[in-house]
Amino acid sequence: MALPTKLLLEIVTPDKSLAREDVDEVQLPGSEGYFGVLPGHTPLLATLQVGEMWYRIGSERHYLAL
């Protein structure tokens, strides 16, 4: 079975959905440091910290503050 080539990133708040994108990579500020997620990664639930996250679509990075 082939691994997926994209990862669905959904960013939501209690009030609304902020983003829903098919992405190539994500980096997030976790409670124990930054971590990255690639397509095909095992599903996970993580505690996040205040910080900067980014996601990549092709060669373009998009940044968000958490």
C-alpha cells in the first residue's frame, strides 16, 4: 500500500475553522518541543504550546502564531 502524498491540516478554534488545507509538511510547538508531521504519519493527539507553527505546500511555507 502506497503512503499518502498529502496531509489534511485542519486548524479550528471554539468559534470557527481557521484553515483546511492539503499540505506536504507541518511543524508545531509541542509541550516538549517542536515536532514535525509528514503524510503517512501515525495519527496522534498532542498538547501544543504557545509558539509559531508552519505548514508547507510545495516549496512555500505558511506561518501561524498559536
